[in-house]
Amino acid sequence: MNRRQFLKTAALITTAPWILPHHLLGADAPSRKIGIGMIGYGRQAHHSNLKFFLTSPDCVVTAICDVDAWRLQQGLLAVEKHYKKKIAKGYRDFRELLADPNVDAVMISTPDHWHVPMAIAAVKAGKDVSLEKPITRYINEGRILANLVAKHQRVFRVDSEFRSLEPMHRAAELVRNGRIGKLLVVRTGSPKEAFPDEPETVTAPPPELDYDLWLGPAPKVDYIQKRVHKPRDLDSRPGWMRCLDYCDGMITNWGTHLNDIAQWGAGTERTGPVEVKATGRFHSGKVWNVLEHFDAWYQFANGMEFFYQMGEPHVRFEGEKGWIQVNYAASKLSAERLKASDPKILKEKIGPEEIHFPLKHEKQDFIDCIKSRGRTLEDEEVGHRTTSLCHLAHIAIQLGGARLKWDPDREIFPGNDAANRLLNRPPMRAPWTLE
């Protein structure tokens, strides 16, 4: 029985862990571990995403892919150093990694414009997917992705760690269990964007970078280092995070962290608002042009108001009986990160018959659900709805601060053709497609 047959059979037989005992297959037998393929080996993959999979007893990292040959080599060396042997294959093209039978699941850590095309290709190839946030750049592609994940019965996890942070988890549980009464207002804030001075000179791409494949579905433009990433550097924040061709900036980058917690606590994680109004200012640089300021307001069908601004990263819930706030940038001490109108609220016990959320590492959640074939704590529908919340504000800003009606069931702006056009991803550069 090969790895793929084993996984499918185990999923049908039981929802318990399918890993066989060591004495039957041996500690390193590939068929007893989940084969992980890492797509993209930049700053996030190097410093965060790879490490957990390397140390997990349930996984083996079988493949690394990056369009930058130097980065690819760094990933392969990290895997070899951990396992003390060459165990992972290297790929420049993600499609070749997806064809590898030793890859059961993928961790996608690429620039945002690649997230949905790669995730869709992975789902169609039969792989389970952990996808860096924001998972989408347009609302329509999020719906396509969510529907495909459900159709193909793949396990999907938004790779955001915020549900794994104890203060965020505690705040959401208390609010969902009515400790501040009916929820009236939610407030969130993302960090401010920085625009340091960097040259905007057109040059030849570095020889190790397949620049055309890096661009992929994005428009073809001349190489400027500022729009990509610093060569041979896995520490600096990449320039593409400030370019609208590849990313929407802080409004989705941090918004998908903090607004997910807000939606989780409010119980609106599988729906959306009915109105949105937002204002903002785009940076006017030649290369960097994402929002440098924004201020958004939403109204939900139950009357709850939601305010989202650029400023200090936080989530605040205001109810009839008090408020709870989580400050991300505060000290790691829970007492400073988590505050309430009355300290007694934070000491409340959650009863056995009340709502309980599991508290676990986001990648452990992904691994556990690969084994059980269950739904992750931040699945494709939750990820789509949270990212959509950010996109709705972005659309309102692009339309000059308009107040827009939104139908969260049909996912359209009723009677507003201009707004509806912004729901759709523009045609991608050939040969890339979402079909």
C-alpha cells in the first residue's frame, strides 16, 4: 500500500490518528508520516513555518520549492541539517512539487498574489493546504477557493497564529459565552505601514531569481529590487508587501489576524456585514502604493457595529455589561495584554455546557485535522469571510469613501456595478488561470 492509498483508507476507517506503531513500520518509515511540501522559502517560511513541521513527530518535510535558487538551497540545507541527511527534493516550479507523490500536504508561504492560484492547484492535486494569510486578494477568488476545498474534501488551514495566543483565545471565549452581555461594538486596529527610502532603479534580476515565474499571474513589469525582495536575505521585510500588484498592505496583512479574532468572538466568522464605509489614503510612490492610512466602519444584520482602523494592533469587544480588550503590542504577560471593564470578568469560569474553543498551535491544528479529516479551527470559509471583511473596506476606499450595501449571502453589492467589478480578480497573465 502506497502513502496515498494509506491516507485515504485510514480516513475512511476512523477519525482517530492513523499513524501506525513504530514496531510495524519503523520510526522513519515514510508511510507513517505526513509528507509536507514547502512552497515558498522566504522570511516567514525560514523563521516560522518550516520549524514546526521539522520538529513534529507526525510529519516529514519531503520537498521545498522556491523560484529563487539561493532561497531554495537555504531551505534544503535547513531540512538536511535537521534530519542529518538529504531527505527533501528541491523544485523551482510549484507544479512539479504538486506532482510529487511524497507530498501529502503543502505549506504555502509565497507573495499574496500567488496564494489562490497555488492553493487551487494544490487542492486539485489532492493535497491538504495550509495557506499564509491573507489567503486571497479578491472576494470572488476566495469564494472559488472555498468551494473547491469543500468539493474536493481537502483539509484547509489559514496559517494565522492568533487563535493560538492565549489572551485572544480567552477574550473570544468570554465574549461568545455572554460575559459582557449582548455585543454592541467591536473595534480592531492594524499596525501602521512604514515606507523606508529604497532605490527605484530598473536592473537585471539577480541570476538566482526566476523573475518571470515570481511574477506569475501578475502584470509583466521591469525588475526593481524594491518590488520583490533583497537578494540573499531571509530577514528583511520584502518590498512586495507594499505593492498593489502583489499585496494589499496592512489592511489585509494584519487585518486578517485581528479581524479573525473579532469575528470569532462575535460569532460572525461565517457571514459578513450588511453595510460598509471606509476612507483611506494610498501611498503615492512609483513602486510602493498600498494604503498608508485607513478608517473603516461596518454594520451587521444584528445591529452590531464594527470599527477597523490603522493604529495600534488590538481587538476590543464592547457589550451591554462591559468590555474586553486584547492589546497585541503590550507585554507578553496576559495581565497586560488582556483587560476588561471589570477584572472579575477575566476570572469567570467557562462551564462544561458552554462554548469551548480548543487552544493549540495553528500547525498542530492542521496536522491533527489531516489525521482526523476534520475541520480546522480556521478553515477555508472562515478565512474567506475574514479576508472579505478587509477587502470590503478596501473597495469602499477605492470608490472614494462610499457607503456601500453588502449582501453577505450572495456576496454582492446590490445594484452597484462599480463596486461589484472590484470583487473580481482581473484577468491573469497567461498561462495562469483560476479554472
